[in-house]
Amino acid sequence: MARTIYHITPRRTEDGLEWAVKRQGAERAAVVLPNKADAIEAAKDILENYELSQLIIHDKSNIIQTEYTYGKDPKKYIG
């Protein structure tokens, strides 16, 4: 089973930053929110629907800050 991966990335606007929650490989964000904490919570809600998933959170410079893996990773656990 393939892992479903979502990224939380910043988007610059005239008013500052917005935070996009986007599935890896998708053209459009699933949701865009005004603050990072809300984006993280929204992503966690989305990822609850997948047996194996990963959340990659970027900082305001778009550098990976944190990664979380949910579910039993078949690459780590054999048997």
C-alpha cells in the first residue's frame, strides 16, 4: 500500500502568509488557511481517512520543518 503524503506550505499574499494543505502531486490545495496551527489541524483531520499517511510541514521559508508518519509503515514493519 502506498503512503498518502500531504504538505503544509506557506503562500505569500499581500496581507502576509497563508498556509496551504496540499496532497503531494495534486495541482490544487485541499484547503488554504490564514494560520499554520489551523492548517496542521485540518491536515490531521484529512489524514485520518488514510491507513498509511505522512504529513510534511514546511516553515515560512518553505524548508521542511517536521514530518509525521501515521499508520503502520510496511517498510519498517515486516510480518
